[in-house]
Amino acid sequence: MASKTNPIAFLQQVRSEASKVTWPTRRETMISTVMVLVMVFFAALFFFAADQLMGWLIGLILHVGM
């Protein structure tokens, strides 16, 4: 059974660990944001093209069967 930690000691440990966090700079955040937006754009473009192609192929298959 795990020993219980005093709530005050726990909060001190949390504060100690939180002080070790290195936050990104504004420039790093902007670069990451732009990269995410670019990747989302290309993923959307890819899935749009794949959807259009599959819709066209299915339309051909279903139209031939009639």
C-alpha cells in the first residue's frame, strides 16, 4: 500500500517541479503554430483529393453497373 503524502508537502513538490518547466519563447511558439497550420492545410488538401478521387471511382463503378 502506498504511503499517503501530506497535502502541504505535495503542493511544495508540485511547485518545485513546476519551477523546472522551460516555457517556449514567443518565436518558438509562432514557428510551431505556423508549422501546425501548414500541416493541417496539406492534410486537408490530401483528404479532399482522396475523397474526390474515391467518389469519382465509386461513381464510375456504380454507373457501369446500371
